[in-house]
Amino acid sequence: MKATELLEEIRENLKDYPIEYLRNKVTDDRYKDPLTKQLAKYNSETWDEIFALNITEDYEIKDGVVENIKNDIDFYFDTYAGGDEETREFTKYISLYLALMAKRPLHPFGDNPAKDQVFIENGEYKCKTRIMSIKDENSLCRYCICKNAGFSFGF
């Protein structure tokens, strides 16, 4: 599949998502968890990026990888998240974009290895939990650009 085709599919499946709800989480005092706010900011900015993107040089993306990511997200939601279809589809298409087109981590990242779970260091994305999480059945870590941060971060 061409990147332009995948982008069209992603946009089609994200266009009706209530993105303002997600944007509002960033400043809403009812959400105390900083990770929730970080994730809302990262995902809403990614949503904006998807709808602003203009692919000038098309490229090929393997259909099998697209299907594997979709199936792995379905597995995760069927196993751990019940029937939240809206969040499932949002996660599916944001993840496809981040992993296959933007080539960025699936989780928000920072630049402080001491405090951030996912961080950028010397031009590489690193994740503290990837080394363990990649072993989970149908783990999305297989598609994430992050490298293992290693055991020096408290494992």
C-alpha cells in the first residue's frame, strides 16, 4: 500500500473522533495524572499533524505490517480494554501513523532520561519499559522506533 493510501485511511477513520475532548484533558484540572495529560497532548498534536500532512514523495508500506498492527491493537483491546470501540479505533490509527509514517514513539517522550519513561538521547528514542514489554503477547513494541534504554534505569 502507498503511504498516501494509508494516510487517507487514517484520516477517514479519525475524522469523527471528538478531538476537542482530548485537547481539553491537557488543561482540565479534573485530570490529575501528568501521564494522562502528556498522552492527551501528544495524541492531539499527532491528530493535528495527520490532517496537516502533505506527502510529496509517496512510498510503499507493507500491507502485512499494517494488518499486523491492526490485529495486535484489536487483541490488546479485546484482552484488556473491553468494548471501548472509539478508543480502540483512535489508538489503532494514531499508532499506524506514528509507527509507519512519522517514525516516532507510540508514547509521549521527553528529553530527560532520569524522569521520562520514553526519551530522546543522542538523536535516538529510548524506552525504559520496552525491554520487558516487548515480550508481551502481540506487543506493539515490535513496531515502535524506540530502542531499549537498558537496565541502568532502575530495572
